[in-house]
Amino acid sequence: MGSAPHPRAGEMMTGAEMIVQVLVDEGVDTVFGYSGGAILPLYDAVFCHNEATAGSMPLIVPANEQGAAFMAAGYARASGRVGVALVTSGPGATNTVTPVRDSMADSVPIVVICGQVPTSAIGTDAFQEAPVPSIMGAVAKHVFLVTDPTRLEATVRTAFEIARTGRPGPVVLDIPKDVQNWRGAFNGSGHLPIPGYRQRLNRVGANKLSESACAALLAALERAERPLIYAGGGVINGGAAEALRDLVHALRIPVVTTLMGIGAIDTSDEMAMRMLGMHGAAFANYAVEDCDLLLAIGARFDDRVAGNPAKFAVNAKFIAQFDIDVSEVNKVKHVHWSHLGSLPEALTALREGARRAGFRRDWSAWHRHCDHLRRTYAMNYDRASTRIQPHYLLEEINRLTRGEAIISTGVGQHQMWAAQYFDFRSPRLWLTSGSMGTMGFGLPAAIGAQFAMRDRVVIDVDGDASIRMNIGELETVTTYGLPVKVVVINNCGDGMVKQWQKLFFKGRLSASDKSLHKKDFVKAAMADGFEFSVRLESKADVPRVVEEFIRFPGPAFLEVVVDPDAGVYPMVGPGQSYDEMITGEFIASRKSVEVVPPGESEMF
Amino acid sequence: MRHLIAILLQNEAGALTRVTGLISSRGYNIESLSVAPTNDPSISRITLVTTGSDAVIAQINSQLQKLVDVVTVEDMTTGDHLARELALLKLQVAADQQDAAAQVVHRSGGKVLSTEPAWIVEIAGTEDMIAEVIATLSAFGEIVEVVRGGVLGISRTGRRAPTAR
């Protein structure tokens, strides 16, 4: 921030105009939202701004406000910039609760601006009134109710600061209509005092990896025979992927990633051991079982990774953790060494410290072991099947996109297959609802990502059940002529739920089978204006149709009718240890494991 | 173990709700809570008493520090501190017991604030001491109402409250 005064400082403006000006100052180039009574002044200000600036801030209108905020989240996940959604009061605001919680759980920076009933009507059960500060306070990184219009512009600026700094997250602004209509002098600078937050942020930011801490970690690495890096979403959110790659190449430590950490390291890197966890690669999970030192980087030992924390990385004599969030250290798993601070700096400091110390450790036996695990326990599926296996479909798409496309997903089996079978050469290509597991995430996230990254191929890999949740957004794709590719893996229902019911509920498919549903996805997409809308049912047609689909220059929709009995393997049951991993019929296993239903309290 | 946690909080709309909401939604319990502004009117102080294992308390402390409105979090229990509580009691004292009851109140450093139509007694002290006075007074009449203000804590160090870790 320069010290020169803002060119518009001192100008009289409405509150709504001030909001728009701060959005411009914060570098916002696209906003997503749905109109309504309490947000009309802001919508009018956006309109006037666009009229005066040749449409420099397009306002993208979804079918539902949940779509708007997921578009903002997709924009943020793909670009690293703050995504913005503008919605009205009451139902407009409550429709964004799910994406706000989703963004909190996955540390995604978005700002949601909600209209609110006029200050004088707050608390009267007015038309379209909802207690947004209370509702959002429980799920957002922070929420501001602006009742003092003189603090409006500083509040909007502060919202962006909070969203993008530290562990990123969603910030909600609840702005009464009279505050939007208020007129005052624009200041052009200034933030709210948030002394505690800034002080903690500065302290963590200033926390350099000390020489002694670096030496202690190097000493532990020196003793280790089988070190493994466990990288999470924090590496991507913290902009540390390059620093991680350099560290990995310098020390030659194999890397597994979490679902959120996919892309933290090029999946085709020789040190990459793919995803660990409940549906991680068998070789990745075996590497976790076999390692004697585990280095967690921006990862939080969540229950999909460490279902049984006591037995997670059971042979690791030393566990170290790098994070930016103090509450993630020792939350689930006790660690022997930890560093709280900015990841790129810390990883670079560790690499430099190793170089200065002349650290040289030959782990070639461990590398050979990892190669053996990768070869012996490779991902696999029923390649001889006459039906289309979803894995085969994804391999065929991957053959064309080569790890360079942005892939978004819904939640369930298709999400896990996509995580397992796609390559990702760089971060921010993999957009998935990891922690919240929100079905319906994929399509709006893909739309938001395409607005952020106009030149990338963006593919929503969706499930027939997930896409139903926000299927209204198909129309948004064609309205804006986005070249988004939507592929629906149709296995006639909630595949992951069916998989659990088959494994743990004696095959009783309670409310998860949709084979009698009448929906014609291809016609639905055509009705929404998709010129390419195709159903793929024959295995022999897969390579040709996939190529036509991916190469189609505009919006394209592809429904693929797959084997409804295909399962996601490997699988570590909820609450279970990697020792109890089942690998299915097509992936080798180190030992034969009986499927044991997990304890009832673990059943989530 | 029982912990007394002092939180300095920016006086913003919804800030208190965020603190209590965090604690309840993460499944921690609150035994007592007192909130009031400090000498800086933009800052309130919350004194919170909660019980949990070391790991749970560490989580409460670090989760509280993630709230934007929170200025500092201080776990009083880890340092030398004083804890005090204020109680107001309403009781009906039998006519022949009034002198004895008044003596108990005075010995405990309390005050009889009013005697008609019921006795209202003010006591400040440790939680144990207040409980003891209530028990003793119940021998002289009927305790009608007990109002306790929640525990307040202050560290003995000569400095201001240390900033959060």
C-alpha cells in the first residue's frame, strides 16, 4: 500500500459505492451473486460502475446463492485470490451458509457480502430477515455486522485482510440497506483495529525456523532410515509448493499428500507417492505404515487420514509438524517437533540449513522400497470388464489433459476416483470439498474457476447424485458461454453410500439407489443450452467420445453410464488403522484383511 | 483439571456469542462466565471457568486465539493468581437468630445490605468460602435465593496480563 492518497479520497459517495470502490482497490475482477431487496443499492452501484468502466467487474448470476458462493470459492481455490459473493438478506444469506462453512473447513479465502434489513428493522422479524451474524459467526472465520456507516469502508477492507491472511478463510459482511444508501465522504484508506488478530499474525509471520530447531530436525532425519513427508492443503494455501519441491529434491524424501494437498507436488515427480488416507493409494498408505520419521507439512491428521490416531504412522519414531495454525499442533496426534510459521520460509530455511550443514543422507534403500510398493500395490481396476469402469474413463480424460486441467468434483466415489486417477502437475488444479464433503460443489466451483483462469481447461467431474444438488448451474455455464466441461459419472445413485451399505449394512440400500429415476441428464443439459450433450454407454466409444468432449470449444456435457457396482479401493474403514485396509479385487494387498464393520460410534 | 481463563475481547457486536459459541460447538463445558468492560471501553474481559484434560484446555486456549475479536487469552491457572467471587444471598432469618447470623456475615467480611422484608447479604471471597458461609447461614433461617457472580481472576505479577502465546 502506497502512502499517496486515494484518487477518490474526499469524494461524497453512497455506502454501496464505497463497497464497490474497495472491491476495485482489492483487485476484484469478478463478483458472483443473486439480487434481492436488501442488496439492491449495492447491485445498482455495481451496475453503474460497470457502465462507467466497460464492464470491468462482471456480476455473475447463479441459479441459487449457494452456487454464487461456491463460484467465489472455486475462483479463490483456482487463483489464490479472494472470491466475492454478493447476496441479499434472509434466504439469500442463509443459502450461502454451506459454502461459507465449506470454505472455512478447507481454508478458502472468500468474502460474502449480505444485504440486511434496515438497521431500524433488525430484530423485528422483518421480511427476509435472518440473524446472519449469529448464524455465520458459528461457521465463518469472521463476520461483521456494519451498523455504523462511517466504519463501512474500513470494515470492507478489513474483511479482505482477514480472509487472505494467516490461515485463509471466509469473511461475511452483513450490511443493512440503510448503510448501503448512506452518503458520506470516501476516505480511501484505513482498516479496523483488530489488535489481537494482527499481533498473533505478526508473531507467527516473524517466527523463523531457528538454527537449533533446524539442527534438531536434521539430527532426527540423520537417524531416520525411512523418512516420509505428509503434505496437506496448507502447502497449497500457503504458497509453499515450490519450496516443498525444492526441499524434496534436495533431501530426496518421498511425499504422500492428503486429499487437499493434491498438487502440492507434481504427481508424476519421482518422489511423489500420491494420496494417503481412507481411499489413499495402497502404496501410499504402506509407506506411511513403514516410515520411521513422518514430516507433516500443512496437514492436520484429520479423521480421513488418521482414522485411528494411535495407530497412524505406527512405526514412526519421530513425527515433526510444520503449520501456521497453533491449534493444529498436538490436536490429534502428539508430535515430537513442531514449527509454527510461514511454510515457504520455513521449508526454504530447512533446505538451506541442510545445505550449510553439509547434510547428506543416503536413503536409497528406502527409495527402492517405495518403488517396490508403487509397483506391487499399484492402483488398478477391472480392466477386462465389458462395462465402462469409471477409472478407465478418468484415465482416458487424463491422457488428454496430462495433469494440466483444472478438475473440480462433487463428493463421493467419483471424487475419490478423480483424486486417485488424475495427474496434477501443479497446485490449484484440484478443487474439491475435502473437509465438509459438500455434494453439489463441483459445478459452481468449476464455473468460478473458469472465470479466474480463462485459458485453462476446466472439467467438473461429477456424480449423478452430486450434480443434482446444484444442477440449476448448468444454465449458468451456457449463459456466460463458458467452455466448462461437465462429465457426470452415472452409477445410478449415491455410490459411496451404497458402498458403505454393502460393506457395513448387509447391502440394505436405504434411500441410495436411483436406478428407477426418470431423469435424462443429456436432455437436461440440452434444455440448458449445451450444444455438446452426449451420453456414453459403450466402452468401445470411450476414447473417441472423450476426445470430442474435451476438444469441444464451448460448454460440453457428457454423461457416462458406468458399472454401478464399481467400488472405491483401497479403503481404510472409518476409525480403523491402515493395517485394516482392504484393497478390493484388483489391487494387491500385503495381507488378507477381513472386512470388519467399524465400531458404531466411528461410523461416519 | 479446573481452569480459570481470562479473555480480553474487543467490544464488537456478536463477539461474546462467538466465544461462547466456539466453546459449546466444540463440546467444551462452561462452569462459570463473567463479562464486563475493562478500563478501556473498547475491550471487555471475560473470565471463564472450565474443566478438562490438559489437551482439551490447550485446544480451548488455541481455538480462542483464532477468534478475530480476541485480544489475549490467559490461562490464570498456570500462574500465581487470585480468584474471587461475589455472592448476593436472600434469606429469612428467625428473630432469635439475627445476632448470630449477623456475626457470621461480619466474620466473613460480608455485609448485611438490608433486613426487611428479607435479609440481603453480600459476600465476596473464594468460592469455597462463599459455599461455607451459605452452609453456615442456612442453620439460622431459610435461604431464599443465591445469586453468584461467577469467578473473577487476576494474576499477581506486577505487569499487565501477558499477551496470548
